[in-house]
Amino acid sequence: MKKYIVELTIEERKQLEELINRGKVEGYKIQHAQVLLKADQGKHGLAWKDEAIAEAFGCHVTTVENIRRRFVELGLDAALGRAKRGPNKRKLDGDAEAHLIAITCSESPEGRSKWTLRLLADRLVELGVVQSVSRMTICRTLKKTSSNLG
């Protein structure tokens, strides 16, 4: 049983069909409109299965489910648009970057000839600078700061 049931009004159906036929619209909006039209339960309850919709329009089943959810929770305009993403919170702020650079410039751990990304990440966690941090975050930060040094 579907959690989010799409039931389009006559006006919404007409609006989606016009959007598809208009031509000068972003491709993802056309795709979302097509998904909604095929997911519509309508009076006859002849909606396609999510897997069939995803295959027909070259997207993932999760995309179909998300479009359904946005339509039911937020309305037609939200379903036609892309999902809003919040701002990415930086894992390493200026203080943490300073700690990272200081550690990188310090003597490498005993038994090691140099610092590795994993060792740097582990040391930041060990010192309580961050709760967790990935090696890629360490790599990007060092790459960014090293380009600013020279």
C-alpha cells in the first residue's frame, strides 16, 4: 500500500499536460510532470507502479517516491521543482583548520615517516577538535589551505 497517493484534480492534470506540451521548460520539470500523470490514482485508480514509472522515464524509483511525497505534502509546484537542500555545514571551521595545519606541521607519530590522512583525522578526534571527520575532508582542507600558503 502506497503511503503517498497522488490524486490530481482536472485543473492539475490539464496544467501538467500543458507543461509537457509547452516545450520550453526544464527537462526535470517535464519528467516530474510525466511521473505525476502516471502516478495519478484519479477516478479509475489506474496508476502505474513506481517501478514502471521509473523505467519509463529513466529515473530511480526513489525519485518517483520523492515526487509523490512532495506532491502530497507540499503541493504541485513543490513536486515539479527540485528538492531544496539546506546549506552544507562545514565540518572543519577556522579553529579546526588551524589545529589540522599545526598537527600536519608537527613531528609525525613515532614509527611513522609522515602523517597520513587517516592519522590526521584520528588525531583531530583524539584531541576533541571534532567528533568525527573523514579522510576526504582532511584532504580537501589541506589542498585548500596549501594553495593559500604559496
